[in-house]
Amino acid sequence: MRFCVAIDGPAASGKGTIARALARHFGFGHLDTGLLYRATGRRVLDGLTPVEAARALRPEDLSRDDLRTAEVGQAASRVAAVPEVRSALLDFQRAFAARDGGAVLDGRDIGTVICPDAEVKLFVTASDEIRARRRMEELAAASQIIAFDDMLADLRARDRRDAGRATAPMRAADDAVTLDTTEMDIATATDAAVAQVAQALTRR
């Protein structure tokens, strides 16, 4: 069975947590497409050009343990604005979305560009301040300490870059359901997403 769930939204909105929960609940495969860009950004920091890094990306690059740093996040946002990079990674993402058994993909342009025909489209968002605190806690768990004001500025800069790029800007698809997780805990947000997918499955 081919069934695709496309989840978009800004950093630290909760989309990755929701995507993983949906994949577990329904037995779908999950692809964090942001890892593709983080891995590409990491290779750029290692000395490659963005296009070279994207074309040379290997599956094992996605499992590196240094992809969740703030530095790599900024590098990922920069390489994601390069049209040739996005083109190089397009086929990989679409092939995953078409896999048998269902797929959940989360990123910035899944419902608008990668999988415009996805059976379910969600746009997950939250306030800037809540997202900054979530990301600070995530980094602190990895022993990376960053001040709140710096984290807030970092996220807002990424948002401007992701939403303002000429190719595949971050935005909600016209037919996406928006989930604002500002005042939601993980269970509530996940339940809302599960309900959307379950409803779509009944229409199959």
C-alpha cells in the first residue's frame, strides 16, 4: 500500500516528534528530510561545496552523531537554499515517499514540492519563544549550552531564510491541516495528528 503523510513546519515546532510517532503508530517508514540537508551541511563544513556534498551523500552520512549541532543547523539552512542541492536530493525523497507500506516525511517543502499528492498534509508550528526553549533543551541534553536570546535569533534567521528562499520556500500547502503545538504536550499533538491520518485511511 502506498500512503504518504507530508509534515512541514519550522524548526522545533514538534514536527519530527509527531512524524516519528505517526510512523510507529501506523507502521509506516519515516524520513526526516532535514537530516539530508544537515548531512549535506556537515559535509560542506568539512570542505565540500554544497552541490558536491549533496551529490556525494551516502546513507551512512545520515547516521553521523554530529548532525544536531546549532552550527550544522545553520549550514543545513544555507545549503537548502541552493536549487542544485534540492534537485540532487529530490529523487531520494520521492522514492522513499512511494515505498510500499506507507511513509511519513517531515521537512519544509514536503506537502508543496516533494509530495504534493500526499494523502495527508500537516503543517506543524509553534510560537518563536516556545520553539527556542524546546531547541535549547534539546541542545542542553547534548551538552550544548546556548543563551535564549541567541537561540531565538538563530531560529528566526533560519525561518526567514527557509521561508524567503526562491526555490521551495517553507510554507503550508493550501490543503494542509495546521497544528499549532504552542500549548500542546506531545501526547495531545500526536493524538491530533493520528486522528487526521486515521480519517484519511478510512477513505482509502
